[in-house]
Amino acid sequence: MRIGLGSQVTRKFDEMMKIVLSVGTGGLGPKTKTLKILHTVGCIKLVFTDYTFERLVLCNDDCSNVQHIPLPYKPWFITKIDHTTVAVSCSNRHIPIIDIDTGTVTSIIVISGHSEGISYNENNLYVFIDLSEKENKSGSLKRKYKDLRGLTTDGEGNVYVTDEITNTVLVVSYDGKNSIEVLTESNGLNRPIDIQFDKKENILLVNYRFKGTVVLFDVKVKHTEHE
């Protein structure tokens, strides 16, 4: 359900797995969950953006079968559109739509400003533009937040965002008027930059900037309406 003022929401985030991303350009160490990428920014499950080498890096959940998809621009963040398609926010105001099965760019969206966080939900593409403004599907300003980087949606209209300055993950209500902290430094957060929510499995993935760590959390939500 959507988060609102008339709701009592309890969340439990259980850490499931850590994947360590080490500096370099080589392959994988499946036993240690080590993936060598020079500068990873975003990922969805095990599809990562590699900013330095302008590519996507794909692998199985056991860190096997590594593949690369070259991109026309330097990538920042990524979101899943369907089982074979992703959208990637890039550094030059372009958002390429990519078929990860064929490795081809099927279309490109040109936007008015610099973009970072990006998320797709119910035929709407949500993008952070100019780092501080969250726009709705019509492009009108809903609310301003500072120092936010990644965003994702949980399928119920709530938006999860990362604040790498305060080392927190926030959940913003569907109307943009309210937010609550759901993960903090006490959960081990260290400059969280990208975030993705697996709506099918109810798993939250958080990626740290330059720290070489991707953490998966099992999210359990209990929702009770006030009488």
C-alpha cells in the first residue's frame, strides 16, 4: 500500500548478500562475489553501469557468465523496463533504451537537464534532473530534495531514494509531501548512490559510491491503517 499520514508502517530490512566490486578491468571471482569494474555507479540486480568504460556489465547471480554491452555515452543509473529492456541515465542529457538480450540501443530519450537517478513504474519513467528536482510524469515539479542520487519505486507508488551525504535511504510518499528514513549508517550504509527495488521478490538493492559494495536487503512490510 502507499504510505500516507493515516498509516502505520513497519519495515524490516534483512541483509541477504554483499557483492564486492574491486578496482580493475578483469573478470570475476565467483566464490568471493568479486566483480572487477573501475567505477561502478548503478545496477539492477546483476546488471551494472560501468562509467569509466562506457558499458553495461551483466552476470548471473552467482557472478558467472560475464557479458559487456558498449554504450554511446557514459552511464550513471539504470532501471528495468521489462525482462529484456533497461533505461540508462547518462552524463550528457541522454537516456538510451537498451535491449540486454541483443545488446542494442533501441531508442534514445533526450531530456532538458543533467540526470542521475532513474526509475520505471507502470509506464512512467521517473528521473532526477539537476540532482535536486523530482518530476512527475507530466514534468511538473512535485517537491525538491537535496543531495539525492538514486531512486526506485516499490510498485505501490512509493519512491525510495538515496542520500549519500547523510548515508540514508528515504521512502517518499506517492504525493511527494512526506518522507521517512528506512536505512541509515546503523545499517552499514556508506555513501549510498544507486538503489533498485525488485517488485517481484521484494528485495532492495543498494550500491555504494567508490566503496566496492552492493548490498541486497529482504524487505518485509507490515501496513496497518489508523482507525
